[in-house]
Amino acid sequence: MKAFTTLSGLVCPLDRANVDTDAIIPKQFLKSIKRSGFGPNLFDQWRYLDHGEPGMDNSQRPLNPDFVLNQPRYQGAQILLARENFGCGSSREHAPWALDDQGFRVVIAPSFADIFFNNCYKNGLLPIVQPAAVVDRFFDECVATPAYQLTVDLVSQTIRTPSGDSFSFEITEHRKHCLLGGLDEISLTLQYAEQIKAFEARHRAQQPWLFREA
């Protein structure tokens, strides 16, 4: 998992509430359990004018020119601005995988669905909750300002605007530690590999009958 410290990134405004996980990455693309390759199908139903299926050459598909992700000014965006209840619907880790594969590292919204919110942290994506009034301001400034960027500092837990205004956000110490270190649950466990090996050795020595072959 990629470590996250500070990001100054282009903002892409997705002005829709209650965006569910099937909109983020439609169900027909869930056949793979690889974490990469989902980016071109992010928001597939809104992004393209045809129906998408696995194996299609996305570079040849007709784009929806009205969808924000297809607009030239938002190409390369790393911060997604969204409305309330982002990530609702069915549970699927493919949703944060698709956002990450597209290049997004941060999602800012007034609220998130719980499972999606937790899945983001498990996959190196930083979901930030901000009051609706602050999100409204970001939307207004983003639409009015070409190449609008925000700076997200995880160490200080702040978002800074181009004008220098700063907004704080909450995150648990454990989640912050994992993101700063680029640690998923497996990496976190492997930090204790030597202690685990020592415990297994003691366990085998103290209760050898459990390890006898039949």
C-alpha cells in the first residue's frame, strides 16, 4: 500500500449525492480480484455512451462529453470532491481499487457509507469528512477556478486552499499510522513476524502433541 503524507492535487468535482458502489464500479467488472486495471471503468455508466463489459477496449469507446471525469480541465485529478453518502450500496473493495487506479488519493464529502469508508483506509485511499458548507465552498471554487488544487496534509490533519485557508479533519490514530506508513492489515501484522515466530516455537515446545503427524 502506498504511504500518504502530504498531497497537493488537482480537484475533480462530482456533483452527485448518494453515489453507490455500483456506479463507482459496475457489477460486471467484479470478476477480477486483482487490485489494478479498474480505473478505465470507474463510473463506467456515466463515463461512456455505450454499455461496458470486461475485455472491451475502453480507448475505442464513445465518451460522454458532459461527464466531469472526461473534461480536459480535470485530467490527472488526485482529489475527488463528492456529495453526501458517497459509496453507499453493496460492499465491494473494487470501489476504492477503481478510484485508486484512476489516480485518486483523496475523496472529500460531507458523509460516506460506513463500509466504503472503512474499505478506503484498507486500500490506501484517504476519505475526508467535511461540513456541507465547506464542501459547497470547495465545489464553487473548483468550478470557478481552472486547475483548482487543494493541499491535504495528513500529519497536521488539514486541508489548505489556494487562498491559504485551512480546514481540519478527523482521523483515528490507528488509521493515520497505517496511512503514513503505507501499512495494510497484512503489512501491519508482518511487523510482528519475529514475535509470531517466537510464539509458534514456544507453542510447539510446550505442547508438542498438537504437532504430531497422524
